[in-house]
Amino acid sequence: MGEGVAAHLRALGVTVSVSEIDPVRALLATHDGYDVVRVEDGAVGALVVSATGWPGTVTPHLSRLAKAVAVAGGTPGEIAWNGALVPVVPQVDRDEDGTLILDRGGCINVTAAEGNPIEIMDLSFATQAGRGGRGCDHPSRHRPHRRVLRGHCPRRRHGGTHPRRRP
């Protein structure tokens, strides 16, 4: 998520700094031409975009340093703002320290665009319609039924790699 946000902001002409605790990801960000900085240093007077998916990532202290904060992806509580929020314009509020909070810490990349991109919706609906059409063409092969999953269902590891298979 963070890589995409950084690439899009850079394409729009924004100077982007990256804060990354994973040394390999920090090295990749450096390789891609981003300055890798401590989050406190990069936040001063900046738009801080959290793409971690972890609650409490943007602390009240970090929020106080930033000019504005937003969440890409969206996990409840990812931004902890200071005090009550005062509406400025739709989807933008200001906390007691004057920091702008976009979409009250919600998934701004979805809500500001009012939903998923049309390409995603087209693909999703086409897939559903295609599957539904197959069910109508061959109803005997596609009767409603229940499947019981047995055994261990491994979770995917960070980075999208597959877990090791059990013997």
C-alpha cells in the first residue's frame, strides 16, 4: 500500500519521504529514490499518510507535528488525534492542535474517490456475471451445496509469500 501511495504522490510532483522500520523495505525505498527518514523528522509540517494497517500508528505526538494526516488502507484507530474534531469541509476536520485529519482516519483512498475504481468494479461484476451465467447454462453441475474444510488453514505471511506446507 505504501509503495503505491508514495509512487502516486511523487508522480503528482510531491516531495515524498518514507519512514520504514523494516530495513529491507527501507533499502528498497532508498533504491527507488526516496529519502528514508525518522517518522518524527519527516512529519514536521507535512502531510503524513499512514499505510501500516496498525491501530495507533499516528500517535497524538506525531499528529501534532504534522500539518495533515490521512490513512491509506484503513484500520480503525490508526490515527489518534488530539481532542475533539471540528469540521472544516466534507471529509476534512481539524483537531485541537490545528492538524487536519482527513476522513476522520478512515480509508481516504476509497472514501475520497467514493468507492473502488471503475476498472475493479467492472472486473468484479464481469466475473460474478460470468460465474452466474455458467450456473444458468449448466444447473445440474452447479447446484447449491456446502463444503466442509478440514485440517489446518495456514495464514499468508507478510509480503504475500506462501507458508511452508506441512508434511
